[in-house]
Amino acid sequence: MSNIIKTFMVFVLLLTTVIVVSAKPNNDREFILKFGFQPLGTLSEKIQGTNTSKNTKLGLSAGLEYFQYLNNVFALGLGAMYDFPRDIDNDKRSASFMPLFAALKLRTPLRGLDNTFMFCSGRIGGSIPILSNLSDGATQKIGLYYGAGVGFSINYLVVEAIYAINNFSISQSNNSGTIDADCQIITLYAGCKFE
């Protein structure tokens, strides 16, 4: 667990460095702190050719994003989220994820209304899985993370709905095989934007 926290802190430090280095006096950049509610989630696992799927309980998420606009419509960014542990139906385990990603945002080109716009976004990166109650000797491996969302921004409020997939694998003890898995999550975010 301490390695995960160290990785997260290094990512936050790098993101902060990017913000400081690229800071400009105008409003062509955004730093967003987000908090989310996850009403829907499904954990799928492939074990020795057999696919299983289980729903996850309600969850919470928090994170940060930084975007630099290239023009009035397109922005590139970096982000980090933390999905708090959520129980899995009919399972002793709980699941948590820490996605680190690059993102693209496309906003409506409303000149003169810089702080009020609708947008869609896409993200891709890596997801660090944090599952509890694994069998002794089992290890978790980082997998591909990707997602897409839509939202709107009004002044300093950002509201967004995101569908994302966290891929990962679990190497079982005694070389008894690898479990390939993914967790599909819908998150409703609200956040504060700093320009």
C-alpha cells in the first residue's frame, strides 16, 4: 500500500510542476478538483476460460485534473483519480482503483463566454488496482485505463458524467495462473475549477 501512496504523491508532484512551469496570466488553462459518486459498477473476471461478472456497491471518487487549451476548443491534460474501496456483491473482497491518465477535452467554442460551456472528454492511462482479501501470495498488476465523458462548466463549477474501464490482472500464488479482469464504472462528478 505504501508504494501506491508514493506513486500517487510522485504523480501529484509532477502534475504540480507542469502547472507551475506552464502557468500563464490568461485563462487558457484549468486545474480541477473533483469529487464523484459511483452508482454503477461491474467487475468482470476471466479465470481459466470462464467469465464471471459481479456488480459492485455504491462508491465514491476524488481526484484532480489539469488542462492546457491549445485553442478555443481543444485542450490536453493530465489527471489522477482515487476510487475509494467499494464492496463487491456476493464476494469477500472490496475493490479500489487509482487511475493516472492523459486526457483530451473538446468544448463548445463560445467566444465571450469562456467560463460557461459544454464539453466532452476522453482519457487513457494506467490503473493501479487495490483489491482486499486476496489469497496469500497473489499479486495485482497495473492495467490499461480508458474512459469518456460529457459535462458542462459554469463559472467555477464543473459537472461531468464519465464511463470508464479499469483493466488489471491478478497473478495467483504457486503459479496457478493469472486472472484477467476489468471494472466498468459510471461516475457522476462535481468539481471546482481554478484558472
